[in-house]
Amino acid sequence: MEAPPGGWPKAATDLKKGRQLGRGYFGEVFECKRKSDLEGDSWAVKKVPIAIIQQHNLSEQMDREIAILRSLRHKHIVELHFDFRDSTHIYLGMQFAQGGGMFDKLSKQGKFSYEQSAQYFYETCDALEYIHNLPEKIVHRDIKPENILLDKEGHVKLADFGWSNIMDNATLRVTFCGTPDYLAPEMIRGEGHNETLDMWCMGVLLYEMTVGKSPFGASTQEQTCRLILQVDLRFPATYDADAQDVVRSLCKLKPEQRLTAGKAKAHAFCKKFYKVAAQAGAAEEEEDPNRPSIVVRRLKRDKNLLEGEMMQILQAKSATEQDLLRVSDELEKAHNQLRREQKAKEKAETDAAKLKEREAQQQTEIAELKRQIEAFTADLAARKS
């Protein structure tokens, strides 16, 4: 997108803040306009406190997200138009998605029709096919309704690349991240992952869009992880056969067996329920992954994108929970030992009381014997005299 007259905003003072679009632990998002052009375009401006970024050692992750967003140009991915920072905050000026978020839409509708789901599924896969086939491959790693926005025509805009990372073809990332219901088996097992992780999430997403609930949702995270590792998929009796097939083809325990984004777009489910996919025909399914499309080839990746591992938030949380369980176990053992010692003390006190009582009784008996001896002695002396 070309810069507006006067260029992109460079400071918070250039912006007129409007309604709040979202709020999270790491910042807020507002609809903003340029103060000098209130009739112009709106932007979704993410305002992130630098103190929180530094507190959680997320400076590299923040820089990585900015670098990734700067480099991406795709019709189904939210564009970053500008970014700047002051002494207290980082500001990201992103394309404003007038259609709102998929999560809110899904919450209101309960579930989507197969036609609506196929469109969203196809367009999200289109965005993933693009980032998975870049010269410097990118894995989103947090596909879920909360991170999928819609433009004014209702088309997908994939957002929130905060968990994304750049990968070379030989690398498996081991960072543990993502939403529990959308965790892939390899993340739970800590085996590392690649772009096939996103495709597992697409299977979960399609199920959630068409059924209205998570395929692996449970009352506890432990139970959710157990269902994921078992790939315990259960479908309504009236569920479409092609929809079921694509979900099963994506939610495979072995990552290498999952459909690629391109093959998912060419699946019979998309062709049946989404006109654009039907028009694309079977050619997409035969596309050579070693010869990416012109849209991909025309872009040259920024070679200076920052490398490094993300902060392992969920992994740290898991470790903390294990520490708490260990401390609780140690406390229980200490309480049991204390109870045993208390019982031993009470027994000792009871035994001591009995001994003291016995001692007093013996003292009384000794005194009585002594009196009897003295009386006998006195009587004997009287008789002699």
C-alpha cells in the first residue's frame, strides 16, 4: 500500500485515537486516523508497553514480529503500514480489517455453514501456502479464530505473527507455544515442528468452524493433551464426508502425512463448497512445491531478519506447575512427618504422666512401709525396757 499524503505517522502525536478494537496482556489495539486527515483511512494501531516487553524478555520476539510483518505482501495477510516507538511504547500501524474478527463472528453464529467455512479455510490456506513457500520459510504457529480478521467484503486477513518464526528447510523449531486446544502432538511431546504444525491447526480450525466447538476440548489441559495425542476425533452423524476427510487428512499424528496448504486448497471439500476453489481446478494439487508461484518468486526476503528462539511461555508455565506439584508433595510429606511426630510426642507425654503417677504411688507405699517399720521398732524397744 502506498503511503498517504504526508507520509506514514511517525509519532503518537500524529494519531487521533478512536474506539478500542482489542486488548491483551501485551498491549491494546485502537482504530486510529491521522490528526491532519480525519477523513482518510483508518489503521489498527497496536500499542505495546516497552516495560512489559522488557519484563518478559520479549524484545527479540517483538522485533521479529515487526520484521516479518514488514516483509509480507499477500491479499489474505494483514499488512504493517508503519511502526515507531517512544520512551514508553511501541506502536504498530496495521491494515484496518473492517469486517472484524472471526472469533467474534463465530461466537455470535455458533458455527459457520460449509460454504462460509470453505471460503475462510481456503483463504487462510492460501496465506499459509504463501508464507510456507517463501525463500525464508515462515511458520505462523498460532492459527486460531482470534488471529483471523475479515475485510469489509468478508475475506480473510491472517494476523498476529507474534509467535511466528523464520525457518530454513532443515530446521525443526522446538519452542512450545500456541493455544492448548490447537496444540499439535509434536509440540506436546517436545519433538520440534515445521510448517506442518500450521496444517494441524487448520484441521482443528475447520472442525471448530463447522461444528462450533473444539475437536479436542476438555475440562482440563491435561485431558485436552491426552485427546490430541490420541487424535480422538469424533464427528456429528450428519457431518459432511468431504469435510470429515479434510479434517482427518490434516490432523494426522505424523506431521509428514498432513496435507500441505496447496493440497488442502485443492481438496474436494473446498471445490464442493467454495466457487473460487472449484474454478481453480485440480491444477493446484499438482503444483510442484519446488517451483513456487510467481507471487512467491517476485518477492525477495529481507536477509537481516532477526533469528533466535521465542520466550517459552507455556513451557515455563508447565515447569512452574510441575514445581508447584513437587512443592505440594513435599509439604504433604512434611505434614505427615509432623503428624507422626505429634503422635509420638503425645504418646511420650502420656507415658510420662503414667510413670509420674506410678512414681507417686510408689512414694506413698515407701512412706507407709517406713511408718510401719518405725512403729514396729518403737514397739520392740518398749517391750525390751
